[in-house]
Amino acid sequence: MTDTPEASPPEPASPPPADNAEPPRGHEHTGLYTLALGAVGVVFGDIGTSPLYAMKEAFSGHHAVGLTHDNVLGVLSLVFWSLVIIVTLKYVTFVMRADNRGEGGIMALMALVVGTTQRGSRSRWWITAMGMFGAALFYGDSMITPAISVLSAVEGLNVVTPVFEPYIIPITLVVIAGLFIVQSKGTGTVGALFGPITAIWFLVLATLGVIQIAANPHVLLAFNPAYAVGFFVDNRMPGFLTLGTVILAVTGAEALYADMGHFGKKPIRLAWLVFVLPALVLNYFGQGALLLRDPTAIAHPFFRMVPSWATLPMVGLATMATVIASQAVISGAYSLTRQAIQLGYCPRLAVHHTSEREMGQVYMPWINWALFAAVVALVLGFKSSSALASAYGIAVTGTMAIDSVLLYFVFTRLWKWNTALAGLVAGGFLAVDLAFFGANSVKLLQGGWFPVVIAIAIFTLIATWRQGRAILFSRLKPGAIPIEPFLQSIAAHPPARVEGTAIFLTAGREGVPHALLHNLNHNKVLHERVVLLTVTTEDVPYVAEAQRIEIDELGSAFYRMTVRYGFKDEPNLPVALQLPNKLGMTFSMMETSFFLSRQTIVPTGEPGMALWREKLFAALSRNAASATDFFQIPTNRVVELGTQIEI
């Protein structure tokens, strides 16, 4: 690990653009409807596959209620109003307005709010901790979504004939293995098919629902919220626990916000309000109409809506839809990890770019195969979508609750709402989130422990890396030589200078880089031009090229340079060095050498972190990808000098 940080502490963000701001870069010449179609394929895959299992679990899961007329209408009413309150009102209306320069997601929201908070304050610590834990919860969701989605689709083969029963898990594992194997090829070509296939899926959802509703229009009474209230009154605690299955209908709601930077607000809102929401509601109500007419359909209400001749094609379409939904969360895991690396919450990992045109299309081998192993373990461990449903929900509701808390800070600090109004709106959303979280908490012993354990483990890694870096910098600081007396010494006793430029990457802007001291002590020479370069990551998604470089002359042919990136920018130092700067300096890669300090961490058990966390930090440091690869520096222009640091 070099002494170049993954990210220096970010500077406060500028105020976010207005809700009617221009779409993110690259969207200016793309049609609204084309973007909306793309959003259907990428953004709504997860929530669009929920009809495969949500209604079934409400009446046949661990906390099922009786399959009565009023209960069916009550569950349908809960599903409809959950989609309206959580997705439409909370995420589409409010959360999507809280964008960080057009970008969304838990890390972008955290960075946005942190930028309004004073450094070193307790509230800043809590906001950062919540954001990190919300990100950790997302990984649990990324593991469960492919497992439950693909498994529930393949289980449709049981509707055709019980002969398929022994082959459900093997077929599921083959589909999942294929999904993860093709990740290294990139999603550009496959992604072009996502929109049309998912659009067909939603059209089929709506059509199946309309057919069933036409046969029993009485089910439309469930639009009346009185049935939802009556459901709680009649069922009491079992009715409350049913929220643990109702949440399955809104899993994926946070994807609207997380993928906002890819498509823009208007296309996502248009796709949801005009196409996706109506299709989902029609299908859920269609399943309810079928259950009112034929209670035996509860074994698999979705596939029982399908004519027998169309069951096999529907299983194929459902499998494709679940693969697309899984692809979205896998890509989301890559994107979130990259943002965490940029912001300094995660050690550098290998990033492979799968497209020459789209920098957002990346493949991260370590993340890919860790997810694959977890998904396979889930399928083999739980063996059915019903069992997996017990593990689903806690991660989603936890993330939603964190979003509501952060939304309060957006209301008060960025939008300047008074605290009473902000508390009323954000508190209302939080109350709904906590109700769902409470209903899901009883699933802990039935499988809900899995995403919690995963989130705690990932949060521990994130917190250990963050704190370990802070301790490492504090250990380095006392031994650092101030730059001013060092330059005075160079001027008074100039060493031999050789041709070319030496760039020393350094985390701090105060002292002399260790690599520079080592080079001078061992080689007794300096290059004719020396640049002390610090890379920082701002708490905004992108930094304009005009603001990328800051350079100052220090004297004796020494220069201080800062290269700034946003947390979604692509770090590339050779490209950045070719940008114009105020001193008019130019850099030729063939005449430039990059000096990096590779530090070996030695755990000592000194105050700061527990010994086991020091050992964990040392292991993370050893396995972090090199700064050479991360900053795309030509390997033949790099010199690494090692030191041992006790922490």
C-alpha cells in the first residue's frame, strides 16, 4: 500500500442543483422515451420480479394469515399503499430531488449530507456511520436478490409437472453460474436487450392481471385504505407481522435513487408512474382476484394465472427477468464499491473496464466471485424461495430507514425547511420504515440473520480500514519533515540533479514524502523537476477538468500539485497531467518517473484499535491493489520504496 490515500478527507460539497437541473452527462441528445425504456430494464428489474413470490408468502410463509376474503383485500390494500407511500411519495417525489450533482445512492446521499456538517462534529460521525452501514446492508441485498429471484422463477417448473422438482436447484445454480461468469465480458451488449425484455415482462404482468380482474372485478375494492386498516384490526399481531412479506413488493425501491445518475429523474419518474406502477398493481390485484375465486392457487398464484400451454414460456421469460434484476444489483455492487474506494472507505480493488465508451461499465473480480459464492451458499442453504423470503427484507428496510434519517438533514440543511415540517415528513417516512423493519425483525432466527451478519462484517471491514488509515497517518505525521526547512536545506546544499521529472505521490500536503527522503538518502540525487502530488476525492460525483489540477511553485524546482476527482470519476493520472495548468508545465511520460512508498503495517496492540483489528487492517493493506494500477500509471515509469510502520 502506498502512502497515497484512496481519498483524502472530502471538501464540503457545493449545493445540489435544482430538481429541474440538466440530466447527467451524456443524456443531452438522448430521447426521454428511450431513456425511460432503458430505465425499465435496469432500474425496475428487482421490484418487477417481486410478483413472483410476494403474494404467495403473505398467505403461506412463516407468519401467514388465513386465506379469507377480507384478508386478501387487506393484503392487496397494504401492497398498493406501500407502493404509493414508499416508492411514489418517498423515493420518486422526495428522495430523487436530493441528488448529489445528478447522482444518487446511499454513498452519494451520505457525501451530500456530510458536506454540510462541520468536521470533527459528532453529527458528522453519526451520518458517516449510518451511510457506511447502509452501504453494508446493500451487499446483503445484492446476495439475496439473485438467489430468491432466479429460484422463484425456476420453481415455476413445478406448476408444469412435479417431475422437475429434483432439478430446481441444479437448474438455478446453472443459471446463476452463467450470470456471474459473463460479468467479465461486460454488460454493454446484454444491456441493450434489458429494456425490451423487461418491457415485455411488465406488459405480460399487466395482461395477466387484467384477465383475472375482469373475471372478478370485486377485488378492486382493495384500493380503499379501509381494508388495510381493517386487516390490522382483525389480525392484530399476525397482521403486523404480515408487513414482513408485504415489504417484498417494494424491494428495489431504492434502485430508483441509486440509478438516477444513469438515466436522469424524468425518465425514471415517467417509467414508474406511466408503466411500471400500473403493471405491478394490475398483477397483484389479478393474483388477489384468482385467490378469491380459487384458494388452492396459493401454492404459486403467479404461475397459476398463466394458461397451462403458456407456463413453460412464462418460466423462461420469468428467468430472463430475474437474471436482469440480478444483473442490476451485481452492477450496483461494483458501482458502490468503486465509490467507497474513491471516498476512502475501502481498500483499492482491481477494476477491469469492460467498455471503451462507458466508464461506468466495470468488472471487479473479487466482488464478483464473493457475491457468487454467497449466492450459491444461499441457494444450497435455504433450498426454496419461501425459505429465502425469511432472509429478505431486513437489509432493505434498514437501508430505507437510513435514507429517511438522511433525508431529514437534506430538508433542514440544504432545502432550509423548518425543523417541524422536516420532522413531520421525514419522521412519517421513518415511522413507516421502522414498522416494516419491526415486522421483519422476527425473521432473524428464520434466516434474517444472514444479511445482518453480512452487513456487520462489511461494516467492520469499512470501519477498520477507515480508522486504520487515520491511525497510519497519525503515526507518519510526527516523523514528517516540514517542507520549508527541507527546501532551505536543498537550496543551501544542492544535491546533484538529473534530467527529467520526478513525481512523488503523497497523502498529506504538509511534510516531505517518505519516498522522496528515501530516494535522496540512497541515491544522493534529485531530478531537475520535482512534483509532490496529492490525489483527493471530493464529495461530489464529478469534478470538471478545468478544476482537476491545482499546482503551486515551492522553489528550487519543487512544485506542489493536487489532482481532484469526484467519487464517480475515473482516476487516470497520465491523462490528468496532460491537462493545462496555470504554470504552463507539461509532462512527457517517457521523461517522468513516479515514486511511491510501499508501507508494511506491523500490528503492535498500541492504543487506537484492538489488536485483531490492527491485524485485519494489515491484511487489507497487503491485499489492496497497487496505486500503479488504480491510477493507471505506466508500470515502467514507477519506482516503489518500502518502509515498515508500526500501528
